[in-house]
Amino acid sequence: MAIFSSKSVVDQRLGNHYESLEPIGHPFGCQQLLAKDTKNQRPVVIKSLAIEENTPTGDICCFEREIHLLESLTHPTIPRCIDSFSVDTAEGKGLILVQSHLGGKTLQSHIADGRVFNEAELKSIAKQLLQGLSYFHSKGLVHRDIKPSNISLLATDTEVGQASWLNLGSVQYIQAQRPDALVGTYGYMPPEQIGGQAAFASDLYSLGATLVYLTVGAHLRDLPHNGPKVHFACAKNRLSTSFQEWINWLIEPYVGDRPASAKKALDALNHLPLAMLKRRLRQPAKAQMMPVPITTSGRSYYKPFFTKIRAEKQPHALQLTIPAVGIRSTAFRQATVSLGIGLTMLATALYLMNLLELSFTLLTSLDGLATLTAAILAAAGCVYSFRFLKVGLSQLQVCLLRQVQIHLEEDALIIANKYWLRDPTHIINTKRACIYNISALPDGSALRILTHQNRTQSDRLCYKLTVDDGTLSRRDIRWLTSLLNDWRNRPEF
């Protein structure tokens, strides 16, 4: 996305009131600069979004939603909206947001500068952010993109001050989330958010991942895993055992194992270590969560006994063929219903049209007009019957003739739909290095593949293989997820 100079457009709109523009944070899709308001002698953050023909509508909606939130929400962790406007200059059209800033740097910049936070400072940061999250959640809002580069902290060498959010473009009402929209940053997103639906507890996971980064300077994905679970640990002289246990509570992979709300997480933090002792005593048996993704080395690439997926070993490649769903599927029943309705409507329409006899009395008598009306309705029914037949035949073709082919090469993943007597339709053609994430949805109903680049005519970067796309079970989804993650980390066969 093209970025235009915020300084030039701001100067045209407000005069020469801002200086020392420096990049701060890493918001998606727009430019964010730290500046000094010379008129009021205060630091501000200026965000700009360049609008072009190919600018996604979602980016514009996120920018406008952030402006609305800053104007309507009031909390110490939320900056104020000083000004917002649209611009139309020689550099192009765009949106500008000027928001207040307490000063300081992002948490990521503090770590990059060598700052080491002690336990008291980490608790202070966590408490402020939990208070902000409690406020968001009370309004029905979920943040969805908590990370060190999205949080600003005013701090000296000896103490930390106010923490505040820098970027609220990802904040959304929890009921208004789109299941097909992936929002967040890998390394800070919990499993259910990768699946497309963030909960209030998802923000707690991201906060825990942020605290881990502030402590060890590494992302959760870089720490040792036991299946989906990451156990964070450091020296006791660095962080107390109860505080480490509290952080591990936040980063539980299963959403039901985390604190039920930001308020409960804050109450527990205020009463360590007693709260952790109570949790150990009252903790029920862990809910089972499928181990996805799995990256165990040495795994056999030949199909297990429980699957109907056909595996064909080729030189330097492996091809998996998922059979069509067949006549026992829900899709087949839906196809037969559509075909039945279409055939019934067509037969009725032909019968009514057969009753039509062209004569002079057709337009001069009530019986003739009734017959003509029935014929017109029959013609309309005939048209709609073809629509039902078309849908039914298309569904029937998918049920009986479509196979899904997954082709794994050393450095490429190709997924295609193959119909009988037709060339394959390629859906995904991507390099191994361009794959962002391979995981199963929390309920095990689908495999989701996220890519940075797709080399097919379809430009979608997210592919979802569901149990309805072929003769697949939830066990097949788990096995395919394990297999693809093994290939992604160990490409040789």
C-alpha cells in the first residue's frame, strides 16, 4: 500500500504546527508518526491512510472505526482524538487522525534499547493494561491485536509511568466479528483467534504473550512447546513463582482454561500468591484440545488406517487425493432436494402451458384470461425451475465428481479441485516460505492455511478445507494438519 507524507498534508490542513515526525509502532495498512504539536507544546501521534483504487475497504473501515472509538471512549489507557479529516492533495486522497500522546516509546522500542523490566514494573504495566481491557470488554469490545509495538509506555530509568494503546484499528464489537477475517499478529494470537473468532479471553492470551516478550525478549512461538501448550519459565530471582504461574494462566491454549475476564485476571494479580493457590485447589480437569499444529519429526507420510485419503508417493513429491463426499453426505441430500423442486416446478409449468389454446376468446373471456395468467405463471415457474436444476446439478457434481488434490513438493504446496474429464482448478499454489500458518479450527471441522502469496488466478491468501469438502473426518483434519506442518518444517520425504 502506498504511503504519502503525513507532514505535507497536515501542513496544508493545519499549518506548520507539527515537527520532528518519527515512525512509532507498526500499525497494519497505515503510517503512524510521533510528532510535537508546536502550538500547544505537546506530543501527538499522527496516523495516515492513503486511499487508492486497490485499498481494501476493510482498512478504511478500521481507520474510521478507530476515530469513532477515540471520540467515544474515555480511559487513561486510551488516547484522545485531537483532530481527524480527509485530504485530497497532489499525493493522493487519504485520511488523517491526530491523537494525544503521553510521551515515551513503545514497549518493543524499550526492549530494543536494552531495557530490562523487573517484576514490579511488569505488574504495573499488566495492571494498567488489564484496567484498559476491562473497560473495553464492559463496552462489548475486543482488542484483537495486543503486542509490544501497539503499546506506549512513559518510563524513566528507575520507574514506569502510564501505559496506553497506540493503535485501536483492530478493536471491534465482539458480536460484529466476521469469521472469515483474520485480525492480529502471529506470535501473539491465541488458537481460537487464528480460527477466526476472538473472545474476551483472547486479549488475555495476547497480554500474556506480550509480558513473556518483555521478560525474555522472545515470542511464544519461539519457546519450547508441548503440543499446543507453551510453558513459560525463568529464574526465580527474576520473577516470583506465583507471577510466572499467573502469566502461564493467561497463555493457556484452550480459551476455557484462561481467566474468565480481565477483571478476574486483575483481581488475581492483586492477590498473588493466594489467588494462584486457590486456582490450583479449585482447578477442574483440563478440557481436551487437539494437538494442532503438530511438528513431530520422523513421522510416516503414508496414510493411517482410519482415512480414505489416497496417498501417492512420487519422485521428490507426495500427492494426496481426497475422494468426493459421495451420496451419504448432507450436500448430496441438499442436491436431491434442489433437483426435486426443479423437476416438480418444470413438470407443473409444462402441464399448465399445455393447457393453453390460442384463440380469439383468450383475451375476451374470464376463462381465457385465467388460462393466460396460468400460462404466464407457468413460464415464470419454468425459468425458476432451471435455476433449481442448475444449483442441484452443480451440487451433485461436487458430491459425486469432485476430488481435492494436495500436491507437496520440496518447496511448494499445490491444492486443486479435480473434476472428472476436466482439468484441475488450482486454488492454492504457494512456496513453502510463503506459508504463514497451518492449523485446525478449535472444533476440528476444518484445516486452515494462511499464506503471504498465492500464485493462482484466485488471489485469496486464506484456504479452508472443511469436513464437507470431501470424504473427511475430524481425525483426517488432525492428520492432514500434522502432515502439512511436518512438511513445512521438514520438506524432505
